[in-house]
Amino acid sequence: MSMAATVVTGLILIVDDIPSNLDVISDALSDMGFDVAIATSGERALQQAERKPPDLILLDVMMPGIDGFETCRRLKASPRTADIPVIFMTALSDLNSKVQALDLGAVDYVTKPFQEQEVLARVKTHLQLRHLTQTLEQQVAQKTAELQASQMQLIQSEKMSALGQLVAGVAHEINNPVGFIGGNLFHADGFIKDLINLIDIYQTHYPEPVPEVQEELESIDFAYLRTDLPNLVRSMKSGLDRIQDISKSLRIFSRSDSISKAAFNVHDGIDSAILILKYRLKANDIRPEIQIIKNYGEVPLIECFPGQLNQVFMNIMVNAIDMFDEMAESSPSEDLEANPQKITIDTRLENNQLHICIADNGLGMDMETKARIFNYLFTTKGVGKGTGLGLAIARQIVVEKHSGSIEVDSIIGAGTKFIITLPI
Ligand SMILES: Nc1ncnc2c1ncn2[C@@H]1O[C@H](COP(=O)(O)OP(=O)(O)O)[C@@H](O)[C@H]1O
Ligand SMILES: [Mg+2]
């Protein structure tokens, strides 16, 4: 960053009780492209500086009313004007007043009669210095924010990977017992069919059993047992299928894949995220079930970090659910029944890119919110509810890890749509 390259412009306030003294300098500054304002007393200068803070002040020392030193003291005392560089213009050539000027926080002084070129050069230098200081301060603030954000993200991704490992471990542990229940159920089903068949044969050949058997048949309500047992087995099988689906989804969802990319069907990922969120999509005290509408297109497998993409899908859907819950708090339930809350997921291939749209028909967001949602730590949710990390992480995963893009479309009162584009 070279000083010479910086374009210097700005507003310069010249303070002197005899402004005609300054015609030359004022004209020269205007010619150089500066805006020039004039004040004829310390009091006026203070007022003007408060109202419209200039970028630099040229301040006369000897003035009726409050003198330049006092004016400078007051400028430095007000937060609004404290940082404005002040250059004293002094006829006094004694060392004391120069020292006093610098002690008061002035950046420089020029002595009368003026050397025009010298004054211009000093004004320019101090404006450049101020500009650089401001830029530096901004950069420091930005770097600090970035550092904080990356720390937060590190903590978050560590949590996610610990959670992922835990979930994968649980899914693995569930698999064994589920496997042998499944195997046994298959055999039990066959055995039960055989037994029932055997009893049927008995009943055909011995329609009039001895009283003891007859009593037992009645006491166990055999007729009912005979018809219900197959249903029971069927429902055990479907329960088992669900456990297997959940365990598979947990494993898909938590794929620990930080090292290398793998070919992945995004539909499996979206489905696994939906399954994980199932309990939140269900009807609750304040709203009916949230509907999921899938319009999956024909899309190829993509090379990606599956676990990370799943997190993106989940973060986006969690936000929609949060919003739907918030919306339900202020909507009569008839309204929600008439116009159900929906999350619509579209996937398609376009221009050799995979498009994934996740849309809700909820509250939408205003322009200011929309502009900030991908920022780290930006949240509109209460303490303990939002972290402001969900979309920032989603953006990072999509853009930085997968060279894709993520965009948002939102209309207040109509809903929000996230569009993720991934290269094939
Ligand atoms: N589907 C949506 N509808 C309305 N607002 C949303 C939606 N998704 C995200 N937002 C807004 O974006 C903000 C940031 O989201 P996010 O980064 O996930 O952080 P958090 O969920 O912790 O607030 C949310 O606080 C919310 O204001
Ligand atoms: Mg969120």
C-alpha cells in the first residue's frame, strides 16, 4: 500500500478570524479537489465540526474568544471530533507554543507567513496518514472478526465430527442386534405359518376335539390369535425395516469423509437429513405436520464430501422448520391446515451442473436480513436458539469445499428458496 497511490480528497475546515488571510490557501486547496469550509471563530469551528466532521482542520492560534489551543482541547474532548487531525497555523515562532500545540494532540503546525506549497504538502500528508490509519483499523477489525469466526467454526466442525462419529458408532452397534432379530423373525415367520397350518389340518381331521382342547381353544381365543398372528409378524417386520432405514440414514448422514471425496447420490443425502429431522417435522402442539415435497430429477452421482453436504441440507431445512415453528406461534391453526407448511426440494441437471433447490412457503425475510444470512454469527433468533453458524458453514462447504454456489431468493410473506449449484 503506497502512500503516493492513495487518492486524497476530503473536507478541510479552515479556522481563522480573518479569513481573507487564507484566500490563497483556500483557493489552492479547492483547486486540488478538496472541499473547503471556513469558520471565523473557535466557537463556530466547534459547532461546525460537530455538525459535519471534516477530515482535517487548519486552526489559527491567536483568535478573539476561545483561542486555537482551547478550541483544539475541546475538539479532542468530543468523541465525534477527537480523531480529526488538527494542523495549527501560527505566527508564533517560539518553541514553547509549538510544543504546546503538539501536546494538545495537533498533528503538525505551519508558520505564517505561509509557504503555500509547504502547507499543501502537509495537508496532503496528514490526510493520507489518516486514511491509512482508518484503513488499517478497518483491516484489523475485519481480521479479528475473521479469526473469531474461524475459531467458532473449528469448534463447530469438531463438534459435528465428534457427533458424526458417535452417530456412526451407534448405528453400527444397532446393526448387529437388528440383523439377528431380522434373521430370527424370518424363521419365526416360517415356523408360525407351519404351526398354524398344522393346527388347521388337525381341525379338519378332528372337528370335535376333546373338551379339554375345546376349553383351551376358547380360553386363548384361538380364532382371533389365528388371524392376528400374521399381522403381528408383518408389523414387526415393518418396524424392523424402519430401524434399518434409520440406521442406514444415520450412517449416510454421518459419513466421516474429511480426507477424500467420494461418489455420492445427493438424493440419499437429502433423504437421510429428512429422516434425521423427522421428529421435528411431525405435528406438534402449535402446528400440523410439515409436508416434504420431493421433485427429484435424473441426476448423476457427484464427487463430494457426502457428510458435509448432508450437513448443508440439514442446516437449510432446520432453518425452515425453526421459521415454521415461529410462524405457527402467531397463526391460527385453521390457517395452517388450509395452507399447509411445506418444504419443497427440487433437483435437476442443468448446464452440466447439479441444481438443488430447497424452498419453504413461510415468512420470507426482508432485504437487510437476506443480505446478512451467510455471515458468521448472524442470527435473528433468541439467545440459546440460534448460533448464526448454520448458513455460514453451508456457504463454506458449498463454495470453498465443493466449488459450487449457494444463493437465496426470498419474498416476505411468500417464502424462501435456497439454490445450491454443484459442478459435476
Ligand atoms: N428459511 C428461512 N426463512 C426465514 N429466515 C431464514 C431462513 N433461513 C435462514 N433464515 C435467517 O437466517 C438467519 C441465519 O441462519 P443460520 O446461519 O442458520 O443461523 P441460526 O439458524 O443459528 O440463526 C436466521 O437467524 C434467520 O433469520
Ligand atoms: Mg440455522
